[in-house]
Amino acid sequence: MSNALQLADQAQLHNDVPVGALVVNQMGEIIGRGKNEREKSNDPLAHAELMAIKDAAKNLNSYRFDDLTLVVTLEPCAMCAGAIAQSRFSRLVFGAFDEKAGAVGSVWDLIRDSRALTKIEVVSGVLQDECAQLLKDFFANKR
């Protein structure tokens, strides 16, 4: 999560909401990296999770992540939760909860819905305070 926080911090440099994500294998090696780049690229799909998934798919030459973990500093939104499920991750780890748009427990729970085709382990609240503080500071500076 510390590496994901570093990526999140970098997103602020181009005025993006500080969210960072990593795809990690079973040995803890980073396979893919991503940070929010919506402002930077004028792309509404450039969420940190999707950027990390794209990077990992390119590096692995595969779209199936059966034994991989996605680590992200903020609870994924509905779009990203869908992408996580479609990528067939075995685990999702996230830091701060998103009470406005979170789709892994806060507003919706798409990942753990009993009708979901894949079962993904979810670990939440990892370095939650640090992840939340980065976001609070970013938005406080915006006001």
C-alpha cells in the first residue's frame, strides 16, 4: 500500500485526485502500476485501477489475473469494480472507503454480490488513515 500511496501522491502533480493502484503477484512483485490520470489525459476512464490493470495486462500479455491482487488507495467505484471482476483477480486490497461512490461496501458491493461470477477476497482499511488523509489534504487545497 505504501507504493500505491506514492503513486497517488504523484497524481496530484497533474491535478488529479490522488489515487494509486498496483497489481501484485503471489510473491509480492509489482506487475502493474497506475494512478489517476483523468485530468492529465482528459480521459474519464483513466482511473488508477484501470491504468494498473492495463499496465499489468501489457506486462503479462494476458487479461486473466486469477492469482493476482489489486491494491488501491481508495475503494473502487462501480466502473472499476466491474473491471476488477472481469479481470478475475483473486484479491482486492484497498485503503480508504469512498462514502459517495464506493462500490465495494460503502454505497454498493458489486465485488461480493452473491450473483457475481467470480469470488474475490476483499481486504479493506489497509493504511486507511494515510490514504484518507491524502485525499482530505488534496480537496482542502482545492477549496
